[in-house]
Amino acid sequence: MKRNAVETRVIEGRLEQIEDVLDRISGLRVLVIGDLILDEYRTGEVERISPEAPVPVVRVSDSNCLLGGAANVARAVDTLGADCRLVGLVGDDREGETLLSLVEAQGISTSGIVRSDDRPTTHKLRVVARAQQMLRLDREDNSRIADGHAEELRKTIAREIEGCRLVVLEDYDKGVFGDGLAHWVIELARSLGILVVADPKLDLARFRGASLIKPNLEEALCFVAGSGGDFNARRNLLEKLQHEIGGGEVVVTRGRFGMSGIDEAGRSFDVSTRALDVYDVQGAGDTSIAMLGLHRAAGGCLLDACIVANAAAAIAVEKVGTAAVGRRELHERLPEILAICEGEK
């Protein structure tokens, strides 16, 4: 739809305002804490059915390992120009070595990553053929982390948090936040005046006191009773979530329908996106939480942070695997997302 001159000026002015905030992300020191995951993809073609069982035989032609979980959030933060520090846990195994090497290749220090000899590195192996995921094999241990490792994580966090403007807590329910670590980090960060954003998985209470939380709609409906139906229903859902975490900001991601948010003043809103040819949703949530946190830490309002996060997530789902999103890609996608938002007013 063709825009008139007034609409064009509004979009251009809003874009300039957002770009000014994005410029301030450069050099911002960020601490990402959470469950580290090694994502592995094996891709190939299916030409026949196995004679041993009625299953397709995938002739593997390529294998690729990528950062997942909190490690992928750290990669997103780093790619967008911030100074990222990473704290998490890996096993004393081959997958752990691979994950550490990928972190180093990204240019992020591994000094905050604790090695454990009593649990494996969380590893997700996906088999893909004809652009479809055929199978996923998970190796993980989501039990409580040993006391010694938990204490080592706290000491590491106390060291790495120095000078940070933002802390991101990325929960995949793989054990890191199972012993009250999130409460401890939130209290520490608040005492230092540091913004804390959290991506909860199964237990919202772990993250009470956070500055901002970002569940997806399915997770949000598990945390509190409600509906994602009309705007009034979504607003009610957001208000319940905000109450549960003690008044912080809330953003609920809704896939192809965009995001809904509520700020500290209780103002709620929807941010839409366009229908996408989705290749792989893996990592879209990691991209969203990174962008939301960075934009808020750089001084942007929550509504603009959601617009930028929507644009970043739209780029991420059009890529294979846990793909990082760069500043240039954001600059190219933002006008489209802004136009959609302005057109719905």
C-alpha cells in the first residue's frame, strides 16, 4: 500500500530515533548467563526407505555445529556490537570442547564458562533433509548443579558483572537456574543499578524482580491463566505476568503475529510483523531477548525495543539454524516493520 507524505515522514523520523539508540549499543558491556547448548545439524537427501525399518534413510552430505541457548544469545549480543561476557556450564567432553571453540571463534572470552566432570554438555543433534527436520537427538542433564559448580558460577558472575550495563538470564531448564541462582543475580544486579532481562522457560518465580521478562505465548499461558485472543485478553495476560514478577516490564512473543508488551507504567500494546516464509524458528527467541535487552539498556523505550526485536526475529527465522542478525540487516528490515505498525494505528 502506497504511503502518503505524512506517513513517510513519521516512519523516517521514528527510524532515525531508533537508529540513534542502536548506535549507542556499540561497546555496551553485557553479561549473558544461562544454559549453554551445542546445536548440531546434519543435512542430506532422502532417496529410499530403510529395509531394516519403515524409516527414511538420510544420506548425510554436510555437518555443522552452532552455538545454542545462552551461547547463541551471547553471539547475538556480540554481532550487534556490544561487549559481551558469557557465564555458563559445559561438560568435560567433546561437545564442550566444540562449544568453547565456537565461543572463542566468535571473539567472546570463555573465562566465565565452568567445566563440569559430572554432567554432559547439552547437545541437540538435528537431521535435516529436503529443508525439513527429520529427527532431533538430545543429550542433556537438567538436574540440579553440584554445589561446588554452583558456587564457582556465583564467584564467576560476581567477577564478570563488573562494569556491565545489562544482564541477560537465558533459561532452557538445563540446571543453571535450578538452585536460586537467578534470584541471587537479580539482587546483585539491582544493587549495582544494572538492567536485568530474563527469558523464562518453566518457572516464572525464579525471575521475580527482573526488569523485563520475555516468554513466548505458550509459556506465558503456562505461567498464568489467560488467553492470547483479542487485545483485551492479551492486556489482561500481560498485567497478570507483570504482577507475578513484581512490576517489571513484560513482552510476550506471538510468532507470526508479532509481540505484545506492557511497560513499567502499565501501558500495553501490540507490535505486528508480516507473514514470513519461515525456514527455521530455531534461535528466534534468543535473537529477540538480546535485541530487547540491548535496546532498553541503550536508552530506548519498550515499544521501540519490540519493533526492533520483531525485525531481528523476522530476519532470524529466514535463516538456517541459530543464525545471528547484523546491524545492516536490521537497517534494511526496520522500515518495513515500522510501516506495518504505523499502518495499524
